[in-house]
Amino acid sequence: MATLIAAKDSSPVEDAEIIKRACKGLGTDETALISILAHRNVAQRKLVRLAYEDIYHEDLIQQLKSELSGSFESAISYWTMDPAERDATFINEALKKATPDYKVIIEIACTRTSEELLSVKRSYQFLYKHCLEEDVASQTNGDIRKLLVAVISIYRYEGDEFDESMAHSEANILNQVIEKKAFNDDEIIRILSTRSKQQLRGTFNAFRNIYGSTITKGLFANPIDEYIGALRTAIRCIKNPQRYLAKVLWHALSDVVTEEHALSRVIITRAEKDLNEIKELYFKRNSVTLDNSVAREITGYYKTFLLALLGNN
């Protein structure tokens, strides 16, 4: 369930005019920007952006970037983007890092629907004039390249049905691979990248029921290398994305200086989807509400904006 409290009746033209007035003069009226953009759903934000460009012949996101700075600027700019454009931008930024941030790529590939992921790939190609698979393959190597290319290339079946006998069979295959510690066996990537999420959840449950342990506990080496970490991230994102994202938020709020981007990314991308469920899991895990954690650890207009997305007017 979404946390976003969107205005029921709004005028894109009036919204665009209010935003323009907020950006005029020596200072910027950040409160006015939040009052509009933090209370518009994806369809409404798209209309505001179109109206702004039509009236003022300027891109709204570029206007926001020129007026604002820091964490607030970054967060509200991402929020104003089309979701597929935003995810494509997240992936491109992750690939540009000195060490590509595979967790961002896996998170997007494994928590989006097949249609959403297809839209991300189309946006990526439009924005960067490369196909996503090409850039991922060129910026990574070895086993992690095989895994990343596989999970971003698939178009999964989204239905609820799954084959129980296949789940047991593939749980056995995974156990054999894990027992041999052959973590780079192609069978692991084949199973993770060809089965529907519901089928995989059936396989993970079968693994736990047969062998008395979760598959992520089996995928353990000391130290955990990048590839094994990527495998565990993919499995957690597929098995229970809300629980995984609640953990990402906890880590982000425990180290805001280095993980602030993750905090923004999760809140922004889930506010219109399942952020209420994530908030509940966050509270169960940490005995403190996500809202209180944000209020305690974040400051300024960035805090006000995130709290608005979390459902605080």
C-alpha cells in the first residue's frame, strides 16, 4: 500500500505557475515546492512537467536542479522524473562508480515487474544511446557480469502459479551446488534468471523445508565476495522485496553520510507502491518507526520532503 497522499483535484497549469513563482527572485520557496510535488502522483507530476515546459519552455527538472542543492535537490528531482527514466538514471549512476554498485542494479532488476523493467531498458537506451545490457556487460566482469546481464535480460512470467515438482527438483540442484561450494555454477544463474518470481519463491520454500535452512545461509563464504553478495541480494529481492528494502533503509539511516542515496531511492521508488508494508517491516525489525528514524537522522527541507512522501502532511 502506498504512503503518498496525493491531491484529488489539481490543475497542472496552476501547479506549474506556483512552482515558477517559488523559483523567482533571490531565494527559493522550498515549502511551496514540497506542497505541490510531494502531493502529486506519477500521472499528476507528468502533467505538471508537461505544463511547465509548455508555458515556460523550460524543463522542470532542470529548473529544480538550478534552484536547489544537496540532498533535497537530488531527491525532489528524482521524484519528478518518470519512474522508468528514474530507474534508468539510477542504474547509469551505479555503473559510473569506480566500482559499479551491483546492488542497485539487482534491486531494480529483481523488484520491478517485467513490464516495468522493459520500460527501464527503453528509457536507458533513449537517455544514453546504449542498450542497458551492453553497458552492464562492459562495466563488469566475471561471474557477476553473467549474473547481472542475466537478471536484466529476462522477461519473467508474472502469474501466481508455480510447479511444485519443479520447485523440489531445482531446490535439490541448488543444494548440490551449494554443498560443493560451486557458487559460480551456471545452474544457479539459470534458475534465478529463467523462472518466475512465484516459481522461485516456491523453490526457496522447498529448499528450506527439505534442508532446514534458507538458501541465503547456504550461499556463504568467508569472506563473502562480490559475486556471492550479488547472489544473496538477488535472492532476497525476489523472495521478499519489502523485507529487503526495509533492511536497506535501516542500513541507510545507520550511516546517512554514505548511504543517503539509498534512503532517497527506496522511499521515492516505493512511496506509490508498497511503502506502508515496508514501514511495518521496518518497525518490526527495529522497534522504531521509519518516520521517527527519518525525523531523527535527517534535517532541513530534505527531511520535510521525505516525511511528506512517507505520509506526513
